[in-house]
Amino acid sequence: MAITHVRPDDRLHLQSIASLFGASSKIVTVTGTGISTKAGIPDFRSKNGFYSLGHRRLFYSSVLSDPERRPLFYNGITKMRQVVKCASLTRTHRFILSLRDAGKLVRDYTQNIDCLEEKVGLSTDLRKGPGSRSRFCRKYRSRHIRGQHQVDHEPRLQENNRGVECVLLHGFLRRLRCSNCFSTCCWNKDGREAKTLAGQEPPCPSCAEISEARTAAGKRATAIGTLRPDIVLYDEQDPWADSISAIARHDLLQRPDVLLIIGTSLATHGVKHLVKDFAKIIHKRAGKVVFVNLTEPARNWDGVIDYWVEWDCDV
């Protein structure tokens, strides 16, 4: 079926969409940078976005092995983090929280790395697993691979535990991650923010501690890794991919009846598959997929998206 185009003055369709949310008990949301622009965070593709400022090539994985672009990446991503720290919450973030508080939110999946969802009160810790809203999740175990390093999580969940409420699909700016031992650490300590702002790669304190302990014991020193933002760059494997896939499979079994997509162009491969998987389940239940964005979805989304609301998401 063709996508129904809904404009701000189309009160009939807007009321139908509002009624969907009123009647639904299981809603999944997928969000992108468009929901954070009202918080003062530039997006990536608009006229004044980061791409237009010359940062497009800085978000590909190859930047970490390029000695010319790497300092620009560290400087640019640190400036972005400083903008994020001062950002305020938007009406859209609060709307998603209201779905959670009403018991309607199955999960929020976001492409954003600004962690504003945490500021509004949503849990973003993937180690909590999908929660235990239903019989499908009494135990949860995930395993993900960071390079050659394997990490196992086996949290003990209690009944009615919500688990992680917002899944950060592309990581976050909150912490730094070591390229060697994969441990994470705070960005604010030991002058790390000043170093990254200057385009430098701070050394990993965990690696340094291990190496110092070895040399003190008369053993050979080990390599000390460098710290990088704990985000997922283009063409880079997500170290939490297995955990995210497990949570998505759990949520598909919940058989949601509405999918709300806000502020994303749906350009990335993983998000495309995520949306199509949820849409297939939702349509089997005669549910609807609502896309809120100022940019028209591509024609190949016919049969996947039901409504395109051409409007500012906060409004």
C-alpha cells in the first residue's frame, strides 16, 4: 500500500494517529538526530549540520587509522560532546517518557549518541537486558565481541523489571573506550577532555596500571592502548551487536501494535532491517507504522510505513 501523506492541517488523519496511541498497549519507537535539534544539537545532514561543517568524513572507521584526520575527529567529537552537555530536553523526549510511564512503551531504539534519553529518565544500560514484562524473558544472557575480547553478562532480573528502556544503537559520548583492552573510563578525569579537544588520544589508565605492575614485578611491560569515544562509526562493527539483536528479538515476540519513527532518514543498514522486522509483525496485528519527519520517505518504504506525518516532531 502507498504511504498516506499527513500534513499539519489534516485533522482527520492526525486524529486517527492520536487514537492509535490511545488504544495501543505496546508501542516501539525508533528515533534519530531530528529529535535532538530542538535541544541545540546540530544533526548530520541539514544545512547547518555537522556534515555541512566538514565533518562527514570524520564519522567513518577509517578516521582512526588516518594520522591527518584523526586529530580533527577527536577535536570535532569533543566539541560535539560539549554541546550535548549543555543541551536541554525536548518535548519529543518527554513524550517518549510519557509512553513509558503509561506502560505503553515496549522499547525506544535511538541512533543518537547524545544520551538525552538518560537525562529524561530512561535507562540505557544494555547489561540490564530486555526486562521481564512477559513470559518470554525470565532469564537473559548476552555475549558480545570486542575485537578478540569476549564479554559475558548474565544479570539476574526480577519480575516486572523493565530492563533497558532505550537502546543506544550507535553508542554514546558519555565515556571513552580503550582500543586495546576495551575497558571504558570517564572522559572528565586526568585532563582527558583537554587532550581530545587538542586532537590527542589519551592513554588508557587500565593498560598503564597493568603495565606498571608488571615492570614493578620485574616483568616485561605490556602495550598501552589509547582511548576513543565509545561510539559506533560508519563501517564499524558494533561491539554490543549481539546484545541489541537479542533485545530486538525479545521485543518482536511482544507483538507490538504501533511503531513510531521520529527524526531519522532511515539511511543506515541496521535501522532499515530493524524497522522492517517490526513493521512485519505489527501489520500482522493490523497495527500501523507512523513516520514523523520533514523529509519524505523513499518510495521503497511503501508497504512498510503507513503514515508519513510531514511536521516538526516536537509539534
